[in-house]
Amino acid sequence: MNITEISKKIHTLKREKNVLILAHNYQSLEIITIADLIGDSFQLSKAALEITADIILFCGVRFMAETAKLLNPNVKVLLSDGDAGCPMADMALSSEIKKYKDEHPQHLIVTYVNSSVEVKALSDVCVTSSNAVKIVQKLPLNQTILFVPDQNLGHYVRQQTKRKINLWGGFCPIHHSNITINDVNKARLVYQGYKIIVHPECLPEVVNMADFVGSTRELADYVDTHERVIIGTEIGLVQMLQEKYPTKSIYALSDKAICPNMKKTSLNDVLNTLQYEMNEIIITPNIAENALLPIQKMMELG
């Protein structure tokens, strides 16, 4: 089947099975076009909480689909590609977090949603890049925080809140290694007069050089009100915004900022997943119960 035929079949299955497709901003344009809801992790978490469909098909990576399942346990949640993981999430193991908790019982564990469900189950509160600063500002001042797993987002939160925050050693390989100071310096030289906006998963020195820092939703909102922008995040968001605003001058800060996991999902994957109801997210009840608490805390504070 060609793309048009596949898309038509997907829409037919969506109606027949009462499916809602959620897609992260980093997905390819062909996936964005068949999604019902598009957004960052916090937007999609809020959406998952309110969905009344029989099936949620999540086009993203595993931790996102797990979060949707935690928030809406009575809905069947499918992941568009069963192998779509997150290297950053894999940099924090539940056994390591438990060891830290045992050694530092008074510390608060603040966990980025880019983490496994097992790590969430050991956490005090979860955060996204759009609400991390706001939530940390509301936590007790007398307690030290361990920020898991992203050291760069954690550094940004520490810088913004002036809180005592210990940083885990994890990072997003795409933002950490493929968006550099050299990219910023080159952009300043080539695109004079442009605003450079970046995601807080980038290196601190890149973040400090930017005109604006924000989550993918916040970056998209910024582009809505500016005409000439250089964006430092995964290239999927850049392509989506270029498609949305064809008359604006929008460029990627780095053409190497491509997440292979976010790009695993194809239209054929979506069709097969819907047709055969593959890659269902199943979470052990005791893990789900404990992992839901920090997610609910995030929704309350964020």
C-alpha cells in the first residue's frame, strides 16, 4: 500500500476500535499527520488522563506510553514500535536509585518523566521539562534533592531555583552530544538577527548562550510569535514547525540532532500495531501503584 492507502486504513481502524493516537513533537511528519493529539510529555500526560477511548496508541518511546498507562489504567495502551526506548532513561537503574535512597533517606527524589516506570516507583515527584522549575520551587526548602536522570535539565533547574540539587549522571545523547557551542557560534555568525532557542536537555554552556530555553511546547509557542528562529532540539520539532509556518525562517541549530528511537515509528508500524493490537503496555500492579504517586504529585504541583 502507498502512504495514502495506509493512512486511510489507519483512520478506518481508529473509528472501528475507538482509538486515540498520541504523538510526541519529535515524531516524523508522516506520523504527525495521522495523530489526534501532538505535544510534549506534559501535554500528552494531561491528555492521557482525560481520554475516554478504548485504546491509546502512543507514537513516541516506551516511558511515554508507560506514563499514559499509569494515568489511565483501564484503557489499553499500545506503543507504536515495541523497541522504541530512551537511552537517557536507561542511564538510571532502579537498583541504583534504591541504593541512593537507602544511603540518603532524607533526600527527595525528583525524577524526569524520561525514566523507567521502576525508577518512577522509587521517586517522590516526577517532572517534565516544562514544569520542573515550577515544581522544585514548591518543594520543602530544607531538603536536598536528587535530580534523576538528566544532569543537564537538573543543572538548569538548580540554576533557576538556587536549590541544593545533586545531579544524576544521565543525559540525552542527542541534546548532550549533537548540539554544541560551536553550533551556537556558527548560527550567530550565519544567521545574524535570529533568536536561538534551545531545550534544557542541552549542555549548560549551550543553554547559557541561548535567547530562550524551554520544553518542546514552549519552543513551539515561542516560534508562534517570532519570525526568525534557530531551534536547538530534536529535528522533528523543527520540521513540524517549518511545515506549520511556511513563511517564517526556521532552522535547526544542529542537523545532527536526530533521535533514532523517535524516528523508529513508521506508518506501517502504526497500521500493524492497530491491526493486531501489538506492543501493549503491561505494568505490574505494585509497580504501577507506586509509580502513579509521583505522577499524580506532578499533576497536582505542575
